[in-house]
Amino acid sequence: MKKGKIIEFIRRIELFKGLEESDLQQLAENIEEKSYSEGSFLFMENEPRENIYIIYTGEVKLCKTTFTGIRKELAFFSAGDFLGEGSLNENSPHSTSARVSVPANILYIKKEFFKQYGETSIKVFSNIARVISRRMRHANNRLVNRAAQYESGKTRLEHDLLGEREVPYEYCHPNTHINLSQSTNDTYPTAVKIALIKSNVALIDVLKKLIKSFRGKACEFEFVIKMGRTQLQDAVPMTLGQEFEAYAVTLDEEIQRLEENANLFLEVNMGGTAIGTGINAKPGYSDKVISHLRAITGLKVKNAKNLVEATQDTGAFVMYSSAIKRLAIKLSKISNDLRLLSSGPRAGFNEINLPPMQPGSRV
């Protein structure tokens, strides 16, 4: 790409707003261009930050891998957006991955450029502060406009399902049409309940993996003799395998508790509107929305028998919270046991050896 064309393009990028012509000339001389095919990555999670990327053409999605191994899409970027500006002031690795969703031509600048040209860096840093400020303002935006909260390059327009346009209220009013038959007092709790049911499935999957690991260790340590204790006092001999099997059993019990309490969320109050009386909800709305929810979620969602009672009741949340707390207490107890048994090596129990997880994790 010719230098003049690059200058004309980056002049419109927010990151380089306010730069002098000489600064833009220096940038253009140090910018490199690369083409990416669909599915390729600009950078991946945990890789070192090395470049600032500017999208000339195409689209890029920002993704993050959850603790369950699922890759979630956080935002999307198109021509004129930029990514990776955190490399200017951070030595930490990338916390997300950038994957090309539409074949793209990418301009990139190595972070060494900004170390060499200090005056340009100061001007760019001031622009980064403005971008971060916008990210905080838009922190609760929906996915379609979520790129604004990340380190993006241009401000996106707010828009609805009809597109980026001004829609007269007489045709599309937020209350009369969008919130027809709905209220925050029935829609929000229902959405939260469905989200918790889905999250509970992921939690149980992780818990099953942990239980499987404990059972594996129970078999491995089946013949390792150790001292059993009560209140830290020597009691009677046992095997290390018995100890790890006990951990597996106590966590296995929690799966049933979590499933039982999560099932309480299947009862919702859709159609109750403000206080459960169903005011402003059209007849038959409740049955229709429950039918759609079942089809969309694959869950056996049902409406409460008494919507007034269901609208004010938080019992299901209390019950599920108690199950989570019970699981947390058991996990804490297991962690403390392992920490105590690995204490030492000279003046502690030193019965087991926990592998170091990071530099400096073992003194």
C-alpha cells in the first residue's frame, strides 16, 4: 500500500487523532501490512503483546476462553477499528484472542516504534485514555454494540432491530411496543433464572471432572499408609487413597443438591408484569411466552400457579445460594487439608507434595 494512502487512512483513526503531519509520516514509514484468511488469528490468549493492529478491510472477532474451555465471542471489529493498544503500556500477555471472521487486510505497528518516538507515544497515550473512558461508559452495552467497551477505534452508533435510524415513537415506542405485556419484574427474574440453570450445567461439568480426578488419585494412593487425625491429633492409621475417595464422595453429593435447587428456577412469573396481577398483558400471553421459552431453551419452563406470590418470592434464589455456599465450604475444607498436609518440608507435616503452579509459589 502506498504511503500516502496509509496516511490518509490512519488520519481518521481515533488512536492517532491530533498527531502532526510529521508524526503521521513516521507512522506510515513503520506500518506493515498483512492479509489474514477467515479463521486465522491476529493474536491469541496468553501470547505476548507485540503489535497494534488496525483493520483496513474485513472483520475481526474478539474471543475469550472460559474456565470450562468454551470460547465466547465478546465483540466484533471492522474497518477503521484497532486492537492491541494495551501493548503500549503493558507487558502482560493478551487476555483475549482476535479471530478473523471475514478475510481481512491488517495494518500493524510494532510496539518498539513507540519506545523510539517518545513524543508520538505521549499523544497516543492521551487518545488511549479517551478510548478507555468510552469503554467504561458502554460497559453494559449488548453484544451488537459491545465493541465500544473494548479498546476499539471508532464510536458505534446506537441502533435497534430496525437499523441505525430514527424511528418515530408512534410506530415503535419502547413501552407500547417493545415492552408489550412485559415488565422488569417478570422478564428480568425469568432471564436470570434461565441463565443460572445454564451456568449450573457448566458448574456441574467442572465438578464432575474434579471428582474424577480425586477418584483417580484414590486408586493411585490405595496402598499408601498414613496417620488419620482428629482435631490434628494422631488417631488411627488409614490410607491416602481413603482420604481422596472421601473427597470424591463429599463432592459427588453436591451434584444432586445443585440439580435439585436449580430445578426450582424452572418456575417463572412471565405475564405477571409489575406486581403479578398481569395488568397490561394481553390474554394468552403467558401461555405463548412459556411455549416459546421451552422451544428456545430446551428447558421444562412452567408458569407459577400464583403470579402475585411468584413475583415477590425469592425462595428459589435463597435455596440455590445455600447449595453454592455448601459446595464452597467443602471445597475450602479440602483445600485447607491439602495445604496442611503439604506443609513443611522441615517443620510441617510434609505428608504429600503439591507441585508448584508458578514461579515463587513454593518458598
